[in-house]
Amino acid sequence: MPGSGSRTDQSTAAPANELRRDLKARHLSMIAIGGSIGTGLFVASGATIAQAGPGGALLAYGVIGLMVYFLMTSLGELAAFMPVSGSFATYGARYVDEGFGFALGWNYWYNWAITIAVDLVASQLVMAYWFPDVPGYWWSALFLLLMVALNAISVRGFGEAEYWFAAIKVTTVLVFIALGVAMIFGILRGGPTDGVWGAMANWQVADAPFAGGFAALIGVAMIVGFSFQGTELIGIAAAESENPAKNIPRAVRQVFWRILLFYVLAIAVIGSLVSYTDPHLLRNGVGDISVSPFTLVFEKAGLLSAAVIMNAVVLTSVLSAGNSGMYASTRMLYTLACQGMAPRIFGRLSRHGVPVMALLATTVMAGLCFFSFLFSPQTVYLWLLNLSGMTGFIAWLGIAISHYRFRKGFVAQGHAVSELPYVSPWFPFGPIFAFVLCLVITLGQNYEAFLKDRIDWGGVVATYIGLPVFLLIWWAYRWVRGSRTVAYADMRFDGQVESTK
């Protein structure tokens, strides 16, 4: 299987028909961080505080962060043992059912290919802040060419671009937290007049710290879940890591604490400096950066150009997400082709080890962004966002199921857990907890539609269409190919421990 049996010290000397192991540990960490810190934090975090209060938002980020941690440890155990570019699609096929892996792979390719289109339309909305008279589709064309170029050069070109994109976002969050804390303690102007005690008052306004009850908390959990999507990218990048058995566990440990630290502290700062009743927080459109909670706090600190700075950061976030999506979807389609689950042409590699035909197919799907030529960018943005909404959570569910069955089968065949390069410390509680919570979030994404006097079936279909499509693809594969659930005794662990140590 491409990328799975190579020695971990191989790099650009890899054979022409294999992916190159050119991603370093710093690339892996930043890829996961960059995939999860984006517009969900910079723009939509205000809406989470407005809906659930500062305490509710903090609790939601903490609980969902814990779920993501368990998913990351599950993926870390799998990816360190078997570093393949298909990641959880390969794991699903080998340890659950071949049809399950087939559906997961196509689901994930579709997810990120559509997400690229979403990000390209979002770039139009962001650029309109500076250039309102320039047609938005020109920006989409420019940024799409940039993403294709970064991914076509080499995997290291992608890794370096993503490293610096993520570095800008991380720096912004750290500066924001530092300024916010200084304002809360009265070191900088713009904070509460009573210092820390004044900041605590925002946690007691009206129904704070928990506003809206359980329903608001569930609603916020869904928004938070979207914010964390992208952390699983290190599983895709594992096949092109220099030393997956060493670097993936390190990335898993570092990424969770960094992300949780960034999110929890950022939400705590926003909740302390901006009342959850502030009407600005409810406005969370990517095209209106002036009401980003980050912008509001920076302006309170006296940074008059805060909106300009944050608009540039949000543009970086959008391009980073699109760049990561181009990489993830290309590698997934490549692996499907190598396993006979997609046309063989998509398994071709360039002399730099890049799946060029898979990259081209993904680029064509990303071209959906040019529907903004016919319709308004806002309409196309929401349309594409709805199309991709469910698919990321399905991938997470697949990771939890695959890891649970992998470990059970590994032990059932007489292997010792100590043989694994990385051991998920909370098995079986971790994958079970992650699966149950992720399933609740998945099924509850638009539960309010069923509580109204008249059900909005259009909204229900737009929200949930990804789930029946996934199940249909899975069962169609089972029917056509005759695949069945893989028994623990029939699972293959051949040579993987030796090749990844």
C-alpha cells in the first residue's frame, strides 16, 4: 500500500510511485492547528457566547475539546501504526467493512472538495472589504490557482505554506489573549473600570454565565464542533511524515493542549470584556469582520486598524483552510484509486510525488465556487456550506468506530498493546465517548426544525442529506461487491508494527 511500508527515514529518495515522506514534526503540528483555528474562532465565537452565555460557551468548548482529544488519540494510535494517505478510509475498510471504508473515503473527498469551494467564496466576501467594486469570482480564480500551485509543487511546499498560514493565526490568538488579559487587569486601557471585578460582572449579566438553557448548549456544541474540524488532517498527512511512529504521537499530544488553550482562553477573554448581551456578537457573517469579537476587543484596546488587521487574518484563515482541503481531498482520492475504489488514473504521481490527476479532479469540484458568477456570493456560500455540513462529523464517527474495532482485533489475535508505536491512553472509554457525543451532535444539528408547528423540510434535507447519502453508498457497495463486516479473527496486521517502529 503506498506510503505504508516505507522506512520512516526515507524522504525525497522515495521511489517515483510512492508519496514522499517530506513533512516534519513542525509541519504536522501546524497542519492540525491550522485546520482547526479559523473563522469558527475569529468570527463565529461571538455567536456562541451570545447564544449560551460566557459560561455555556466555555463549557461547550471544553466538552467538545475533550471529544476531539479522544478522537485524536484514536487516530494517533491508528496512524502511528499504519501511516497511509487514506487514513481513516483505509482503517474503516480493513477493520470495519470494505464498504464502510469506501463510503468514508468518498465522503471525505467530497467534504473537503466542497469545503475548498466554500472557502473560495468566503474569500470573495472578505476581499470585498477592501475592493468592493472588483467581481468576486476574480478573487476565487486567483486563490484557486495559488492553492493548486502550492499543492502541485511538492508535499513540502504545501507543508511550508500551511506552517506559515497557521503561524499567523496562532500569533494573532496569542496577541489577542495577551492584550485581553492586560485589559482585564487594568494594564491596558479599554477594560472594565473596576478591573478584574468589573470583568466578572459580564459573567453575571442577565442569565449569565449560562444563558438559554440546555437547548442553547446543544446549539452551541454544533457550532463548536465545526470549529474543531480539521484536526484529523494529521491522519491524512501521516503517510508523508518523515517519522510517523515518533512525530504523530508528539503532534497528537501537543495539538490538543494548544488548541484547547487557545480556544478556552480566547472565549474567557471575550466573555470577560464583551457582555453576551452585546448585539454585535450575534452578527457573525464572514463578510462583516467589523463585528468579530476579536475586532471588538482590539478596538477597545485602542487599535484603530483592528478591523483591517483581523480582515487580513481571516483571509489567511480562509486560504489556509482551502489549502488544507486541497491537500486532504487529493490524498484521499489518490488512496481510493490505489485501492481500486476509484478510477486508476487518480493514482498517478508526478516526479515530485504529487497525485496530479487527483489534484485536477479536486480542482474541478472546487470550481463550484464560480456559481457566484450567476448568484450572489452570500447565497452560494450558504448553499455550499449546507452541502458539506454533515460530512466532517461522519469522518469523526468513522475514526471512533475504526479505532475501537482495531484495538479489539489486535488484542484478540494475541498481540500485546505494548507493540504499538503509540497507545491511546483512554481505551475503550475514549472512542466510545467520542462516538456517542459525535452522534448526538450529528443527529441534533437541526433538531429545532422538528419542534416547530410546521417542519422546514428544505432545511432538514439540506442539513441531513449527507447521512443518508453516506449510508446509501456503504450499503450499495456491500450489495454490489458482497463485502461484510470484518471479523476480529480475519483482520490483517501484517508487517505494520515492524514497518512503523
